[in-house]
Amino acid sequence: AKREIPGLPRPASCLALGFEDFRTFSSGMILLDAYFEAGGNVFDTAFIYGSGYTETLLGQWLKNRGVREHSVVIGKGAHTPLCYPDVIGKQLTQSLDRLQTDHV
């Protein structure tokens, strides 16, 4: 099931796929495909998850599948001890690059 959330341009699935680590690109693709095909479109990631690998994998998947405009990506940063405004901005920029998008 999906719900409208004020401020989001598309309905969001009631369940988010949160992940920290995929061991391989192929195993990640299988899980992401299955989740999306079942109606999921909310992805919860963070700057530190998998040392950036999971953001890179998700960005490649979104681009390869052409589903970025149908997806909601939740990005997180400010993980201790790097909670300073200048560091958070750099983390966000790096996350956006990894995710191959301009917004989270």
C-alpha cells in the first residue's frame, strides 16, 4: 500500500527498505528488484552504511532500472563524531553523488 505524504511529489509505500550492507552487487539487485516489484518505493540509506557502498549500489540500481522518479530516497548523515554543519554538507554532497541524484 502507498500513502500520500505532504511535500512528496509521489505516493510512498508504507514500508521502507532500510539497508546497511549488501555483500555483492548481484544480491543487492535481486533484493531491490523484488522489493520494488512488490510495490515498495521508499529506500532508507545513510552516508556511513557500508562505507558508501550501499548508496553507490542503490544509485546504480535506480539509474539502471529507470525508477528514480518513482522512488523516495531517505538519506541520513550527521553521525557521531562528524556532526558539524560543514561536515554534514560535504556528506550530503557525497551521498548525492553516490546515489546519482540531486535530492533525497
